[in-house]
Amino acid sequence: MGPQKGKRGVPLMSDLRDLYQEVILDHHKKPRNFHKIEHANRRAEGYNPLCGDKLSVYIQLENGIVKDISFVGTGCAISTASASMMTESLKGKSESEAKEAFEKFHQLVTNHSDSPPDAAAMGKLAVFSGVREYPVRVKCATLAWHTMRAALDQSQGAVATE
Amino acid sequence: MTAAANKNIPYDVEKARRDFPIFCEPVNGKQLIYLDNAATTQKPQVVLDALMHFYTRECANIHRGVHYLSERATESYETSRAKITRLINAASPNEIIFVRGSTEAINLVAQTYGKMFVGSGDEVLISAMEHHSNIVPWQILCEEKGARLRVTPMNDAGEFVFEQYERMLGPRTRLVAITGVSNALGTVNPVSEIIKLAHDRGVPVLVDGAQMIQHMPVDVRALDCDFFAFSGHKMYGPTGIGVLYAKERLLEKMPPYQGGGDMITSVTFEKTIYNKLPYKFEAGTPNVAGAIGLGAAVDYLQSVGLENISAHEQELLACGTLALQALDDVRIIGTAKEKTSVISFVLEGVHPHDIGTILDKHGIAIRTGHHCAQPVMEFYGIPATARASLGMYNTKEDIEALLWGLRKVREVFR
Ligand SMILES: Cc1ncc(COP(=O)(O)O)c(C=O)c1O
């Protein structure tokens, strides 16, 4: 097969590589911060009924700073990698910075305007910009982020959502 | 032409494909490989023509006007009902109620027959492989009535376990509601035996025929089922139209489902007299065009012959199953001895959603997810499957394309 054209006559693998970038596949295979935090003071569960993806996000919040953050669950490559990279990017951030990052990430994967959010400013997370072309996959990419925000919005006493 | 008359004519899939305009042009820049027939089927030109003809030549409301067009529309609508009566061998057109689809048909039974005959402490019996639409209406009813929803198990192959059913069919069972064919697994259930045993114990049976009617000849009188539900859009007909078959004797006893126009004989503010069957259950302006389109789909299916379609699909099923079984990293979910052309599977290390996206990029449409059968997924301990479901126009090349597509999936996830 040529470098660009699939057997069925359209450029394929290059498109797919925009979605399934190496970094994403790597985080899918070896998710980072993939464990429970036993004494987390923030926690929420996210569920995407469409694909059956389920994950829990744990946060140790101290003086408004995300001291530690982790997740466990099952999901597709996009949702697992997104969760993994989110935990990496939010460690040490303040609560308001984390929420700001949620907004930016959401924009990154949904924005169709001519001026997409500054990908460079997103750092590593910019690899998710390919999701934009796959509207049905946006929910996969944002599941962990929604769950993270729900965890942050919890009052301290109401951690156990089960 | 009857289906039987067609038995000896070899089935020509290439000819059948030409009846479907969607296969004649590229979709999203590619030749469509459509393997999502259990979700909905494509429509042949004759069905599209029937819809177009109604809206361009015959459009009027039915059962209301004395004018020419209304009479024509009424006649076409009722002709469709007659076609469906013959298709499933109902005793009378009075037993054919037009609804939106299987979902509405089942809800209708739950909200009328169920409300009347299921009481506190009673039981409704379903199977472990039901579509949500044959679970939730019964849950709602049972909740309302203080009744109990009981679930007969299936085995690891995804087959109905008759001995368990025999045990669970108890003195409080008021209704058995069972799918004829599982949409997630393809399992064909022994409905005839299921009905027989229920009847021996005086219990009526609803068959969810949504995945049955397009794959095999159905004879409701031979089956002796009390209710039979199906959707037009899964049998090459339009969306928004479906059928509830019910025995006339039961329909007579059941209260109406919805109130409104057409379902009454006379209305005063003091008292309303309900219309005769089947109109008692068809309140308001129905999907006239849809019913006419469904009639055209029935004609089409009968002209091709359901036996021919079934034989063709079984060949594809065998070929696809063999090919997928040969792959080390694929596990087929649902390995019943008797199946329709549905192949659900999981691929090691790749979530079904990722498979779906990559195949789609190559013009191959499959369904991924829980297929509105979350209890089935839970049974197998998986969040989702990828499902290829084959229809009358699929070919061995389509299966080859699927295998080729799976190699592409592995290339991405290598
Ligand atoms: C077995 C089964 N029952 C019921 C339904 C519901 O059909 P509809 O959505 O057309 O009402 C489906 C559709 O997927 C089905 O597969």
C-alpha cells in the first residue's frame, strides 16, 4: 500500500494518525496515575452510557492545590489516554487553574472556528486536537475532564458518591 | 408472488443490491460497506417510490374525508394492513395495529393488557437477553403494580435455558415477554416451545419480533403467540412505523392505549364509545405514508422470498464466523447453535469504540456499544462489543472488507 492511499482509494492512515497519535496510544497502553488514592478528599465517577466507559477520578486537594490526582476505570483509547494525560497535566495546579484547563480542553476538542485555541499553549494535550474531526468521540475525550470537575465541585463530606 | 414460488430461483445478491440506491453511489466518498443492519436496514427503491407516490399523488388524511384523495389514502393504508396480515398469517386485519415500532408495540401491551391483568404480587417473565425496550416497559408496569419482573437466565453461548424457564414459569406469572432473536448476540430463541409451555400453564406470551421478521418467515398462528411486535425500519421499510399483532380475543378485552380521534365511535362529554378493532388502538392521524411504505417493503421481501434471504444470510454468517474465529485476538460474543446473521465480537487490547472509528474511516459501518442490552454486556463482563450484522444485500466481499479493516485497526494499535 502506498504511503497515503488505502486500498479503498482514500487517504486513511494519515487521518487516523491525527486521532490516534503515538502519545495517545502510549498513554492508552500504559496509563499514568492509574490507581486509587486511598485517602483522596475528592472523588467522582463518570459514565458514558453510549460506549460503556466508566471511570473514577481521585483528587487530593490541599489548600486549593491539586496535590495528587489519579484515575481507574475502563474505556477506549481516547478516553483512557485523555484521563491519563489529564492527571499528569493537573498535578500541582490550583483548583481554579484546573477548571480553566477543563474549559480550554473542551474548546480544543470541540472548536470548529477558524481560530482554534492556541494548541501550543495546551502543551502535550494538544495531541487531542484531532478529536475535533470525530464529533462522536468528543464525549470519550472529555469524560475524565467532566469527572474531574465534578470531583472538584464536591463538598468535602460528600466524597463517596456510590 | 409467494415466497414458496421462489424457492427454486437462485438468489442473486448483485441483483438485490441494485434495488438499493444507497449502494449505487459513494457515501462520504467511499463505496459503502454496511454491516449495521440490526440497527436499521437500507431501503429499496420500491419503498422510496411508495413514499414518494403517496406524498405526490395521494396525500390526504384517512378515515375522515369523503373526498377522492382521502378514499385513496385510506385504501392504500388498509391495503398495507392486509399485506401485513398475510405476511405473518394473522387471522384478521383487526389484529394488526400500526404503531411507531417495536418499542411502542411493547409499551402498548404493558400499558393496556399489563395494567389490566398484572396485579400486586404477580410476575412478568422476560429473558436475560432482552433489548431495553422489552425490559423497561415491564419495569415501569411492575413498579406501578407492585409486581415482580423475573429474568430467565442464558448460558455462556448466549442461549435460552429452557429448564430454568420451566422452573421460573410459576403460578404468579401473568405474562411471558421474550425476544424471538437477540439483537446483541443473534441467538434465535425456541419461541414455539416457550409459547407452548406457557400456554400449558395458562400464561400468554409476547414475542419481540424486531430481529426476527426480516430474517425468517413468521407465522403467528402456527407459533400461537398472543402478541408479536416488530419495526418497519429493520425490515427494509421506513422509520416511524411498526406493528403490534395481538389476538383479537385479547384486543377486545384490552382498554385503549391512547385517547383521541379515530379511536372512537361517538364522543359526548358524558361518555365515549370506542371504535371497533383495530382502530380502537390507533388514536390520532397515524403514519399513513410509513404504513404504505411498509406495505411496499412487505411486497419486496415476499418477491425476493424470505427463505432465500435467510439461506443467503446463513451462508454469510457461517463464512464470517469461521473467518473471525480464526483470528487469535478476536472473541465472538454469542455462539448459540441457532443464530441470525449477527456477529458480535471483541478484539483484544482495542476498545470496540476505537474499532468502530477506524472501520468507519475505511467506509465500513458497524455498531459498537452495548446495543441497548446492557444486561447482556454485564453477563459477559464486557463494557461493549463491536457488532457486524448482515442483511440481504451483504456479500462475502463485505466480510473480507471487515477482516481487512480489522487488520488496519491492528496497524494503528500495533
Ligand atoms: C430485539 C429488539 N427489540 C426491540 C427493538 C426496538 O425497536 P425500535 O427502536 O424500532 O422500536 C430493537 C431495536 O434495536 C431490537 O433489536
